[in-house]
Amino acid sequence: MTTQTLLREPPLRPEPDLNAEMAKIGRRAREAATELALASAETKIAALNGAAAAVRADAAEILAANARDLAEADEQGVSSALRDRLALDPKRIEAIAAGLEAIAAIPDPVGRVLAEWTRPNGLRIQRVAVPLGVIGIIYESRPNVTADAGGLALKSGNAAILRGGSESYHSSRALVAALAEGLSSAGLPEAAIQLVPTRDRAAVGMMLAMSGVIDIIVPRGGASLIERVQRESRIPVIAHLEGLCHTYVDAAADLEKARKIVVNAKMRRVSICGATETLLVDRRVVKSHLPFILADLRAGGCELRGDPEVLAIDPSSRPATEADWRTEYLDAILSVHVVDGVTGAIEHIARFGSHHTDAIITEDDSTAERFLREVDSAIVLVNASTQFADGGEFGMGAEIGISTQRLPPRGPVGAEQLTTYKYLVRGTGQVRP
Amino acid sequence: MTTQTLLREPPLRPEPDLNAEMAKIGRRAREAATELALASAETKIAALNGAAAAVRADAAEILAANARDLAEADEQGVSSALRDRLALDPKRIEAIAAGLEAIAAIPDPVGRVLAEWTRPNGLRIQRVAVPLGVIGIIYESRPNVTADAGGLALKSGNAAILRGGSESYHSSRALVAALAEGLSSAGLPEAAIQLVPTRDRAAVGMMLAMSGVIDIIVPRGGASLIERVQRESRIPVIAHLEGLCHTYVDAAADLEKARKIVVNAKMRRVSICGATETLLVDRRVVKSHLPFILADLRAGGCELRGDPEVLAIDPSSRPATEADWRTEYLDAILSVHVVDGVTGAIEHIARFGSHHTDAIITEDDSTAERFLREVDSAIVLVNASTQFADGGEFGMGAEIGISTQRLPPRGPVGAEQLTTYKYLVRGTGQVRP
């Protein structure tokens, strides 16, 4: 299939035979998954680098497709934030290509020997990483997710069925065409990365019903999407829920570190899941530390909402209610709460947090270790910004999201986290007594 | 709570306030889970050994409770197989106590550093094993599962809510009382292992609705239970589906090994999930190997169902239909199919298997490695019996089941598999650029 055929005009109305089309996509994905699972590391690297080259070579087509998406978005009068997430330019295209090359460069996650041991009867047992199979990824507006998700699925030996946001439909088609060129150039099936060929919302429901065809669903979007997936689907989910992240300034915090980290944790980018939403401050340093931190935040344009003790030293803060402790603002707003030391911080986080990412600022090692041990979140940091909650920052090359569920994968989901394992047992004629 | 209070007569009719009772159990389990997660390895070992001692000390009470279950079973006229699964005797009581001590002796699964690395910016990242939280375990008649499941949950730092089979209700209450004595003797909360205090079936539905309280449901039972759990519950599941296991005798198989392994794989115990249900034979050794293997099986009392090529050399076999390739007999019945070498075996297993456990008998290493690589099952063996599919045989101390799902945990589920992980990140003031 060439870029030309992939880019042909999509139907404006729902496919009358969408069910048949989805079934065909499922069959092709399963066949491709069998082939991908056995592909060598070198072949997958060639496909990813080939895809990066195709993204660069097809930049004009991709930008033209993106222009169609933007024109339709403008007609519908979307918000400037959404329009920005949607828009591609030569710099963003280059970042997409470089992202695929970064995924190519990480160690192959398939075939890793995770554990091995020999039993007294001589059986040699290995636990070895293998791909998950067919991954269904449902996401929203950013076109670059198409390349990241497709690239990570490929690296981990999985086939992917992508259902991108309808706003980025043309852009995603053009990017999937480039991924297909990469797969094809390495001798891998183009069906390893398929885009659902319609903007019809019914396709999401059909994907959720493809138990036995799709092995894992990865919803990347708002809480309502994830709730729908968990409610409707019997397929296991890698869920990314909200990030109600805390930074706790301990009595033993270094003031300069605290100022620098808190401002970064809240304000570097306010719309990401790793942004701090609630600042907790040890009562013992409310007077010595908090005024400086609040002044920095306010200077950066942050709205502050405090409990009565905060208001007492900072009357320009708005009063916080309990609802504030439960709110993921994703905006330049911070709730501030005074607590009784690390015990109070741990209790507050257990009660109001979302088990995503939480940080402590302290120079006291035993307090730090207690916080690390007792805070039950996917990521717990000492003396660092919560905005490091990111697969790229963890060295995973890229991520498909941050899992807030308890069963693995938990935390940033990169290529390694898109594998499962099997046991290989080598005997010499053993039978069970 | 003493053994006496736990053993008091259960209500014969549904508790009018079962909802309130289940909510209370949930609250107590969550509190216990917080405490268990932070318990030291030594404390958990003391609790498990204390429970083993209590099982031995309370043997008379446990046998008396079991006698009540057996009397009720006899009134209902249950099958002799079910009665046998239900019955305890001093030897089985000792095995339960020894099982708890075996769980005590395995390495502590909590706190293991699964990976660690340092980023160029100096952040030190560790992935560390932590408990799952509250595990809901729904199982059928064997009373020993109560001790195994409770013991494994305790070892892995989780709280357990157990819902055993109604036939073993009195036995399970007595065993949970002994587990509570062990917990209490080590200073751990008795609520760490709770038995649902009713035989009312409504309790299962309530457990499935306890999203946010129960973190993981482990159904141990027939396909209908697992289907119900997957359909009704939004809580993640560790599912143990059927074991449609194959043994493939390759052209390069050693005949003596093949005879010994096939008979063991089928006949050692026909009712376990790791029992072989279909024998695949390479066409090239149908004449040289198959007659001996079939004669051994028949001598052991196994009914044989063969395809036309099998019937041609063994006319006493019954004809097999395609339904046989899809049937988990769990009985002294074996389907036998001739295939074209390892390629044919891999294709048959992919089409008809249940991704549980499959074995090859061959002296050809490259054929063995191809089978290990291409057969997509939780456990793949070379020159060994499929009946080794068992957590105990893998060295895990005990198992709560064998997971046939794709996401981890896959394969035997022991204490290590009842953990998840979190990331600990230690910085020195880093902020994200």
C-alpha cells in the first residue's frame, strides 16, 4: 500500500460495513502480531529508522494533511489550546522523526531473560519477556501520539490498532502511511500498525468488544474515556487516570532547593499529569520557608488557595476548601496545606492523592526514606520535581502514558512495559513424581 | 477474636445486613493492608510459622468443623470426587501446616529492587516490588486453598478477603481462625485474612462490586465463575482459564523419554490443568514411536481418540472429531493427532491450545529452541512432563493458580506474583528543563 492509497479521501458518513471492516483489521492485526513477535531486534530497528526517514521525506504530505485538520478545526471554532496540540510544523515533524529514532535506539525489550534458575530435579527454568500481542490504543488530539504509540508497539513486537482523535484524522493517516513505509522497507507487514479508517465514534465501541482479538486496550484521554473503557470492555486495560500530585516541604528542607523545585513542579507545564496540584508544608517551616515559595509562585502567575494557617501568613491567598485537595487543576492554580511533619504529609497523600507521583523536599535521609517507603504512589521522589514523571525523563525513549493502576505495568509505560513473559523449561526426560 | 467466636454458628439465612457486613470487611481489609505492606520480613515469617503451629494445635477443632462439612455434603449426596476434595484427615492437616511453613521459608517478595539506574542529570531511579493491596480470592471446595491463599497473601504483604466454597465453609472458618492466631501472635492485624462470613451467594456479587476496596480479584474455579467475574467486575482479575495442554513427539524424540513423559503428562493426575489433553506426533515417527506410546497409555487405562492416520495403525482408538482438539477432558481420555513436524505442531497449538502449557519431546536442539520460541503459551517445556505446570514445582513454595492471561502475572502465581512495583527517585534538587 502506498502513501497515495492510504491518503485517499475518507468517507464522510459511517461505513455501512464498519463491523466487517473492523473484523478485517482485527484479523490482519493478529497475523501481523504473530510475525512481529518473531522479528529480530535488527529488523525492528530498520523499520523504525525507515519510518523516521519516511516521516522526513513525506513532510510536505504530512503538513498538507495537518492543514486539512486545522482548517476543519477552525471551522468548528476549537479552543486555541486544542488547535496548538493539533498543529504540526517542520520542527514538530522533525521531533516526530527523531522520536522514532530514539525508540529504535533503546534496548530491545523482547527476549530479555527476566529470571532463571535450576530445580533440584535438573529442570532449567527461564522467565523470558515476550510481546503482549495486539494492542488497541485510543487517544485524543495530538498527532505525534500516532507515531509514538505505533513506534513503541513495533519496538515491543506488538501489532497496534490505533484510534486517534477525530480532529487529527488526516494527520494521523499521513503519519501511519509513513510508519507503513518503514515497516515495508524492513520486510515487516504494514498491518502491524493500522489506523481505524473512520471518524465514526462507533468504532471505539467495536474495539472495546474485540475480546480475543485485541489483547490490551490503552486509553489515553480524559477520565470519561477511561471509565467507558473499564465499564464496556472485558479486555484488560492499561489505565492512565488523573495525576493529583503533591510536593511536601519538610522541616528539614533546604529552602533554595524547595523554592526551585516547587515552582518547577507546579509551573513548568501546568497541563501535564505530573504537575504538582497540592503543596504540603511542615508546620515547623511555615514562617521560614512558605512566604518565599508563595512569592515565587505568585510572581510566576500562579493562583494560590490556602488553608487557614496559610491565609494567616499570606492573606492574598484564596481560602481552600476540601474540594481543592481533591482537584487536579491542570492549570496555574495550587492548593497549599499545612501538615504535621512527614506523618501528616503521608496521611494527606493517602487520603486525597491519586497514587500517581508525589515528592518530598528534605535533607533528612531517614525522613526521606520513610516517605519513599510509606507513600503508595507509582512514582515517589526525593528532592526533585514531580514533572520528571515521564517515560522519556526515565530513560525509556518514549512513553505511551503513565499507568496509575496497581497491577503492572505501573508508572511510565514504555516499550519494556508493553511486554509480558512466558516460562521456558528445559528438561532431560523429567516426569513429575 | 478467638477460635471460639470465629466458629460460632453461621446464620442459616442471608444476613439482613450483608451489605453493611461486607463494607466493614472491606474497611478492615484496607486498614490491614496498610499495616501489612510495611511489616518486616521477620514479622511475616513469624505470623506464618505461628499459623502453622496453630493449625497443628487446633487440629481437633479443624477436623470437627470438617466433619460438619462432610455430614452436610453427605446429606446433599455429593459426588465421591467432591467429597474427597473436601475431606481433611490428620495427614492433610499436617500438609496444610507444612505448606504454611514452606511459604514462610521462601524469600520475601516485598522490597526487591527489580531494576535501578542513574540518569545523566543524576536522578537515581529504582523499581521496587510492593504489595498489591487487598486481594479478593473466590474459590471452590478444597479447604486447603484457604490456608494457601491466605498464606501467600500474607507473605506478599497483602490483605486477603476469602470467599471459599460453601461446601467447605466450616473447615475454612476453622482454618482462618488458625491463621488469625498466627497473625495475632506476630502482632499483625487479624483482619489481614478475612473469610466472608456467610454462604449466601450474594456475597460474591458484592465482592465484585467493591472497586476501590478490593484491588485484585483472583477467581479459582470453573470457566463460568471466571466469565462472571470478568463480566460483572471492574476490578482487575488474575484469571486462570482452562489448560488445553499438548505434548508433541518430534521425529527426533528419544522413544524411551517420550513413553515415560507422555504417560506422566496424561495420567499422573488427569484432573489438573497441566494434564496433557492432546498428543501430537510427527508423521515421520508414527510407525516407530506411536504404537509403544499408545500401548502404555491404554495399559494405564486411558481412552484414546485418534485422527484417521492414528486409527490406521491403532484401530482400537475411537475416531476424534475437531471438537476433541478443543476439549479439556480432565479425565483419562487423550486425543491423538498426526502433524507435519514441528511446524504442524506449532500451528495446531496456536489454533486449538489455551496458551497454558505445551511440551515438545525431541533430541534436536534447534527444533526444541524453535518450539520454545514460537509456541505462545505461559509455560513451554522441552523433554519434560506438562504436569510440572505448578508453582510448587517451579520452586515458588505454593501457588494460588496458573494465570492464562497475557498481562503479568502469567503462569504460576506465587507470592512474588502477588506484588506490583513502584518507582523511587532520589534527587539532589533537580528540576525538569
